[in-house]
Amino acid sequence: MITKPEKYTKEFVLLELTNMLNELVDSPEVVILGELFNKRDYSAQRFSEWEEKFKKDDEISESIKRIKSTLETRLNSGGLRGKLNPTMTIFNLKNNYGWRDKTETDLTTNGKDLPTPILGGITNTNDDISDEE
């Protein structure tokens, strides 16, 4: 049985990621991962496939992290400086980089009402009052 040779070898992927990093350095206006794939013979989906396939390879994994970090920083910076559409920037950061709206939860009360303080931090919970006085 003849098998088709693997196209996306470690060497190929590493070379492509190096080229993408160089392109990011040379093109500061690139802020979206898909822009790096416009002139390539494969889709941006390959990036996710490479990330999964080579997650245990430190060299490839680090290159992928650098690309993502660079794009995330550019999005954040462009949004803060008013150079990018704020709505699209927020949308992109939330969907692609794990950003989320801040949520606060009071862990001390678990959502229950606290006893009403009477004097200087003393509370009346009725549990402390005893009929045996």
C-alpha cells in the first residue's frame, strides 16, 4: 500500500511559522491571524491543527504562542489607541484570546443576606441569644 507523504511535517511547519513571525515584524498593520494566510496555499485552520498536532514540541509551540501574543497585543493596543473598531476589537479578543467581562462574586456570603450589624461590628443573628440567662 502506497501512502501519501505527509505535507505538514515539523520542518515545514517550523519554516512557515518563522515566515509568519518575520511577516509580523515587517507588517505592523497585521492584527488578525487570517491575514497571515491570505497569500498561502492553505487556510488559517491549519494553524489550529498545527497547534494541536505539535503541542508537545517546544519550538513550534513557542512560535505559535509568539504569533498569538503579538496579534493579541496589537489588537489591544490598537483598540486602546482608537486605531481599530472597539466593538470588533473586543469581539476578537473575547473569541480568540480568552478575554472576558469581569464578573464579581461575593464568596463570603454565597449570595445570602448577612445579619444586620447592631454596634461596631457586633451582629444579631438570633443564634447567639440564649434563654438560659
